[in-house]
Amino acid sequence: MRRALLYIMILIGAVMAVLIMLLRLLPLINWPATRKPGQMESKLADYVTSEWVRRHAAKQTNPINPTPENLKAGQGDFEEHCATCHGLDGSGENRFEADFYPPVAKLTDDDAQNWSDGELYFIISNGIPMTGMPGFSRNHDSKEIWGMILWVRHLAQLNPAEKAALESRAHMSVEQHQKMMEESHPGEVQPSSPKPGAESEHH
């Protein structure tokens, strides 16, 4: 019994020593938002996030049908609350011309589209801590969130005319933003080339 207790105390001591060492070493690592994370770091972060979402998200499907009216409403809410970071077309090209760590999700990719409706609802409602993804459940009702999900699904199926319209609007928004910056900082702002998906809506 004493020997078993001794082993447990040694194990606890070893675990504490490892934790203390990690707390001392982690601040020494370079963690800027401009750095591309390593493969192991990315896999670990993706695993933890995916498991957290899948374990807590409800198994439900979108109760709102993708009618033209519902899609239009979902597009409006998406462009008001999401497009600043994710781009009008879901490309992940943010209007800030800034680096995010981890990078802003490209909503038209399989990685985003493979989430179930319930998982997307959980992500939008709660956000994802320490990623820049905010939660919307406190200030937005479920109909708005489901509408945004409708539009996120639709972004992966845009027809050529819809893509052209969004690209045109994004280009105009970038020019408007550039003009505003030039007016507020005369002689200081250099013209920048527009990026597809960037726009001037605010959270």
C-alpha cells in the first residue's frame, strides 16, 4: 500500500514538473499571427476544435428552406456580420488586409462545407475561442443564424452570374475603402490592389 502511494506521489510530481516546464517554455515560442503554424500544431488545433464542436453540437438540420426570399435574407445577415472577415464570396479574404492566426476559414472549401448544419449552427452561435471567430447567439435569434447557414451553403454553389456580381461589388467596396483611407490620411496611403472577396461591411 505504501509502495503504491509512493508511485502515485512520484507520478503526480512528474506531471507537475512537466506542466511547470511547459509553462516556462511556451512563452519562449514565437506565436505571431503572421506566422504559418507547423504541421503538428495545425493538426493538434484542428483535432481539438473538431472534437469540441462534434461533441457539443446538436444533431439537427436547417429548418429553413432555401427559398429565394430566405436566401436573400441570409445573404444580408452574412454580409453584415460575416463578410468583413470571410469575404463577400466566402473566400476568406478579409477587408482588413491583415493576417489572422489561425487563418480565416474559406467557407467554400470542403473543410467548411463538410460540417453538418448542427455543427455550423454551434460554431456561429458560440464562436471559437482564440481564433477571432465570434459567437452570435446572444444578440441574434436562431432564424438569423440558420439564414446565414443557408447562404454559406449557397456560396459553394454560386453560378457564374452570381460570382461575377459578388466580385464586382467586392471590387467597388475595396475602392471605396481606399478612397476613405486616402481622405483621412492624405498623402500617406499608397494605392492597393483589390483582393477578391474583400469588402467594406463592418461587424
